[in-house]
Amino acid sequence: MQAKRLVGAIEGGGTKFVCAVATSPTDVLERAVLATRDPAETLSACAEFLGEAAARHGEIAAIGLACFGPLQLRPGAQDYGCLLKTPKSGWSGVNLLLPFRRRFGVPIVLATDVAAAACGELAQGAGRGLGSLAYVTVGTGIGGAVAPAPQAPRLMHAEMGHLVVRRDPRDAGFRGTCPFHEDCLEGLASGPAVRARWGTDLDQLPADHSGRDLIAGYVAQLLVAIALLHAPQRIVVGGGVMGQGALLPGIRKQTLALLSGYLPALGDAEAMEQFIQTPMLATESAIVGALHMTFDGLSNPETMT
């Protein structure tokens, strides 16, 4: 009997990195959560975890690496595998692949964390049985991706969190926290933007605080754009700002209002409840997606580098 192949997976986020080794997307042997520190420390800790797990379970055949962006994903680019200019201090220009190539010398699948989350939810979560799904995360940053991913070569991956949105009149005095655009979606509705306005996280504000409605309105603008641009069968919204789904009713209500009946399939509250959901895999969407992408890559080596 052929031995099961072991793969490693890493989800890189603004506050934590999640690492896992598995023999299939549903058979995880070990898992660890590591705090995001400076790049050298963080990536070294991830490589050490994979190395120690390999010593216990056998040689790693491939690695899936899903990280916050923006990332250079064009394989022919000189800076392939590097973070581009990012608001995450100290991480711009970091080569994510190098520590793992040096230590393991195995193929690597590279994607953004939100693209992996979309893949995970489509395969095992809220999109299971559907043909398409969009995933949006609202946390330290804001990002979005559609699965299955388009196959045609593109300039780069989507950066939905930096779309310019209509500013709420109640928000006229707030500059925005994005160092690149100030009042893009991430600059207005991310976790740091919430704390810059009110000095606390959104879930700590009173239930009737206008900030909840404000942030829900900004996220709704993104979901309307996704619905009109990509027409996925479902949008899954996760991330720390969502407060375990507390914002969901307001987001659905405002998305419905913004569409104004233009898309008949999303013309009432019942349809919106099916269309906009929270992650079924909770905080595991991206690491599950990274495993799926890596095992798919073993079957299709041209997708790996």
C-alpha cells in the first residue's frame, strides 16, 4: 500500500500564523498557532514547527503558504513570493518562500490568506455543494477573494479592501487609517479604523451605538460590488470585526437596501440570509483551504513552484 503523502500548510495573518501538517485536508496530524512577530522570527518558527512535525510523521511532500498581502504571485516575476508594500510594519519586501525552500526543498503553493479561506469554505464549509463563493474578511485588514479562482493570468490578486467607498455623512470628520489611501474600505472599516475612532473594538461598543451601523454600511458596499462584479452564489464574511456574526443582520439589511431590487435573485431578506453568511469553518477557513490547495497541487504539479 502506498504511504499517505504528508503536506504542510501555513496561514499567515496580521496577529497570528497557523501551521499544520496533514495527510489529507480532513486528516490534520498536528497544528500550532504562533504569534506574528518580526518576519525572521515568525517564518523561522513556522519552519521549525514543520521540521519537528516531519521528524515525527515523515518527509513533507509539499507546502501550502497562504499569507496576508499584497503578494507578488506572478511566478516569472523577480520578486515572486515577496510581500509588496503593506501596512504591516516591517513586512514589505519580505520573501515568504525562501526560508521554506532552503530548509525543505519541496514544491510550494502560494496564495493570499483570503483566497485560501474562500477555497476552504467552498470545499468544506458554507459553500459546500455550490459552484462559486466569495470570502470577505474584516479584521486587522480587509480583504476578499472569489473561489474558484479565475484561471487567466492577471496583474495581481484582488485587493478588495482598498476599494474606494462612499463615505457615510456621519463619518465626515474621520481621516481614515490606511497609509496609502486614507479613506478606502480598509481605512474606514478595519479593526484599526474602529479603534482609531472609538478607542475600543466594535464588539465593546453599546448595542445601539451608531458605529455598528456605520461599519455594516461600509462592508455592505463591498458586498454589493462583489455581487455585481462576480455574481457568486454566496458571500461568506469573517474576521475579528464581525464579532462572531453580530454585524451580519445589519450588513444584510444594508446590502439589500443598496441593491434596491436590481438583482431579483437577491430581492428580499430571506434571499439575503442565504446569500451572506458567516464561515462554517470559523477561524479554520484559510488553513483548511491551504491544505486543499496543496493536495490539489500534488495532483497538478504545474500549479506549484
